[in-house]
Amino acid sequence: MTLKNFSAQVSSDGTKRTLDLYKSGNLIESLPIVQAGTEHRSLILSTWVKSYQTVSTQKWMVNKETYILNEPKVAELLWENSWVVTSDEEGYTVHAWICCLPGKLFHIYVSPELRGCKTATSLIKHFCGPGSVDIYKPWPFQSRGILWNKNPYIILQHPLPFQTSQESLDK
């Protein structure tokens, strides 16, 4: 089931972030967005690595052997830079998540029920910032104008201090 005729927008009051769902301009529900914790790790890693199966038929995808060798390492290295959309304050039910740093998108996952209402677009704009975003992974939406413009596996060549210095990723 998807939310037809709904739109999503990330909002923040300075103390907490929410994904607000609107229908016909009326706020229907606000879902909390929290920093990923250890309780989210297994979900993030499994949905991240399994995402290849969904898009692996695309001709532009990285080959399966390269993906299997590198993607789990990248996911493990970066998952702590994630935010999760949940339906409860404790964060146990996850509807979407984004792994990014300002201007840099590593991965995003949206559950089927929140697809089609601009959830991913809202999360990317809010957490990656306005303007262009460097995408560090094979991405299934090239045909929609988003280009895979960075090698996601360069991270493995310069792993730390990855989270504090982005210079090595700009190569």
C-alpha cells in the first residue's frame, strides 16, 4: 500500500525533526526523525546491501562481484551517519532512512508505503543541503536526472578520518 495523493516534507522546530505527511494541503501525520542508533544498524545494513538486488538489472550498475566485495564494507563504515524516520519516539519502527553528510549522499531507503510522496526528495534536501549533491553509490534513478558522479568505493581507500575530513572523497 502506498500513500496516494500525499506529499512529504521534513520540518524542524530546532529541537526535533519530523517527516510531515500532507494530503490536499492538510497535515495528516508527523513522523519523528532520529539519529540512527545501534538498534537500527542491522536494518540499515541489510536494506543497504540488499538494494543491489532490486536494481542489478540496470546496465550501468557496478558488477555484482565488485558490489559484493565492497558495498558491505562501505555500509559498515558509514551507517552511523544515518537518520531514520520512525513512527514512535523510541525509533523501533523504521519507515525510511538516509545516510549522508552535507552535500554527500551515500544511501537512502524508503519503505514501500512511503514511496511516491517525495519522501526521498524531502530527506535529501533537508539532510544533504540545498544545491547539488554528490552521490557516492550506484543509484537507481539516473534516468530522472540524478547522476552517479562519485566512486563509492574510494571511501575504502581513505577510510579515516572520513567522518571529519571530506577531502579524499572529492577526488
